[in-house]
Amino acid sequence: MPNDYVYLDHAATTPLDERVLDVMLPHLSRVASGNPSSLHTPGAVAREAIEEARESVARLVGAWPDEIVFTSGGTESDNMAVLGLASVDPRKKHLVVSAIEHPAVRGTVEHLEAKGYEVTRIGVDMDGFISPGCFADALRQDTALAAVLWASNEVGTLQPIEQLAEICCEKGVPLHADAVQVAGRTSMDVSRVPISTLALSAHKLYGPQGVGALYVRRGIKLRPAFFGGGQEKGLRSGTENVAGIAGFGVAARCAFDELEERVAHEETLRNTLIRGTLEMPCIHLNGHRKRRLSNNVHLSVEGVEAESLVLFLDALGYAVGSGSACASNSANHKASPVLLAMGRPEKEALSAVRVTVGKDTTQVQIRGFLEAFSVAIAQLRELSPLYASKS
């Protein structure tokens, strides 16, 4: 890519922080490449790196280190939590999930549904909010678990997770929360919020791809995801990804230390983007105007097909996303199920793009993007007979 290419798809993945890479490199060489289960010195070095990272990840979310289980990423963490919680009590065959869950949760729930579980899907309002009242009414004595996406990976709406967690706690139902987009972008403290399990991913906060974590509250039982050597408290057997975990630890530490600075910076850029894009004709902001992720701007652009806009902007030197990165590589582009659940028409859902800034994005880059965005939508609309006839 050219040096002036501007990356605005941080919800899909974030660039690797140089501080993270510096810590990872020794574990990828012969300098420190021991198996953490070995008793010798190289093994002890690897084991120490993992436990240091565990402490940093735990600190980021307000947990105890022994409540952190390292995984291959957010998808595995979501799968491990949902499958693990659902199988604890064979008498409980009911699941409660939001209608806008990440594909990692949505797909796992559909798998369980095919095996005989009953699923209640809680709808959302036009801003993507879950009603706590509807959520509470859906919980039953035979509910094995509830799952809520803390912040939408698409439209960025932040759910009232504290209230939902308290409702689950009162009713004795475990709550799993996907916090992949939230970590490093809002203050998190599971010591105060009674969440049972929490999914995290390193590459969403400037760590490496292919590593994540699952927070499992003390006292919560899960069925193991893998069987073998008993690593990660027996929940996730297999030799740990030492370099990736060490990098995750540094990313988590930096996210904790720099949280206020990063959020303030991202919110300033986000608000500039919202103001600038909404001044353009026939563009709508999706998700709540204020209760949203600090870096997220999700727009529906009338008269423009999302994939065409993404490719046009890419040619102009700007990377943005369309829908969820975990689903947008499908051969047949479909309307976002999140926007459809929010009551948006299919045509509008097919015209949605997601612009997500990062800690290193600049105001100059945002100004340049707004100019490019205006040019792109004007030219694409000229090619749209539907929009042309409307105007």
C-alpha cells in the first residue's frame, strides 16, 4: 500500500502496535522459544510471559488473573462460552440472545437450536438498544444462558450491560457478553458487573491476530472446549501461543494505561466524521448518536451500494468497512441482519458502510476522507438510475 493510504476500518482489525511487536519477537526466535509446560529455563521464561500477560488482561477488565483463559480469538471465546454454559445443566434447554449478536454467537446458538434447544431472540429498537424489560421477561427457570453483544460491531450502539447483568444475576441465569469491540474503548470492571463470561480479542486493541481471551467468573462452570494436556485450567488444552499471548498482554496494558487519552481522541474524530457526513444529502447515521463506541460511525448512503462505495474509496486511498468483517466476505452480499433487526428497510441496509477511526488517526486524514467520501458518493449516484430518477 502507498504511504499515504488511510486505514479507517479499525473495527475489523487494528494495526499491530510496535510495542507489542517488540515483546513478541523474542518468543518467535531461539532467544525465548520454550514450551510453557516444560520444567527447564526456556519453559519457565515462556510460562512467566503467559502469566504476566494474564495479569495485564485481567487488569483491563477488572478480573482476577485466574479468571482469564487464553484462546485463539473472539470467535473461539464466544463459542467456548455459549457451548460451555449451555451444556452444564442438561435440564436447561432454553437460550436468550439479542437479535443483533455477532456471527460467532449467532452461529453457535443456531447450532444448539438445531440440536433441540429453544431460543428466544430479543429485538432491538431503531437505535439498536435492547429493552431491559423485554430481556427480563424472556428469562425462565430453564434458561441455560443469556448472551448479549456489549457493543455492536456494526452500528456501535452500547448496550446497558450493567442493568442486563443485574437482571440475570437476580434470576440466576449466566450472562455471556461479547466485549471484543468494547475492550480498550470503555471502562470495564467485572468485579462490579455480574457478567459470567466475557469474550476478548487481541487484534481489536492493537495486538496480534489469532489470540484472544475468555473471562470466566470464579464459581462459573464450563464444559471444556478441548481435551488433552489440561492447559488453561483444563478448559482449553493445547500448547499456548506464547508470542501471541505475550503481545496481547502488552496491548492490554497499553489500552488500560492510555484509555482516557484514546477515547477522547477517537470521540473527537468520530464527531467530526458524523457532522461532516450528515451535512451531505441523503445520508443517515445508524445506531445511537451518543451511546456508541468512541470510534464508530455507521452510515446508510441512499442511492449507493455499499460494496461499490467501499471499493471506490479504496481506490481513492481510504479503507472502510461494510457490515461485519466476519460476514462481509460471503459470496452473496446480503443486507445486514443487524440493520434489519433495527427495522431498517433492506435497501437501506444494503447501502451501509462503517467508518472506524483509531488511536493514530489524524484530523488531517479525516478531512481528506470527507472530501473523498463526497466525491465517491456523487459519482456513484450519477451511475444509479434509481437515485437519478429520484433527484
